[in-house]
Amino acid sequence: MKVDNELAIIGSVSRKRNISKAMSFLLRNQVVPIFTVPRRPFSQASIKGNNSIFARKFWNRIDFKSVEEVDEKLEWFNLASQRYTGYQPRKSEARR
């Protein structure tokens, strides 16, 4: 999985470096992270583009009333994104 070097992935900036919950989850599930080069937006175009679309078309556009609503709309957003990009999950992912 290609990931950005954001604090959610690399852990705290003000404390001793550690493995964040997000990174721990990926590693527990045998997902190999491939980090992009820090402070080089041109090398992270796909990640920055996806982050921008997510922010503009989902996170900043909807006034959520509950966590359940976030989950519901996130499922819709993810399916719409998969259809738009033509993403086909591997057979083992589709059965989950």
C-alpha cells in the first residue's frame, strides 16, 4: 500500500517516534507500506490527488450528524470511487 508520511501514519511529531495505530493495523494485517518521499508533492501525486478528492467531495461537503452517518456515507463514497477508477479488489478482499 502506498502511503503518505502524514502524522496519522508515522506517529507523533512532538513526542518520541512510535508506530501509530493506523500503521499497527496495516502491519497486523500483513499490508506492506511503501512510503512516499517527504516534502516532495510531485512524487506523491496519486496520494495528494486522492486526499484532495476525499476532502472536497466528502469530508468538507457533508455536515455529519453521527458516526453512523459517516460510516454509511463512507461506504457509498468508497463504492463510487471504486466504480470511477475501475478498481477491482482481489478475490480474497471481495469476500470480507
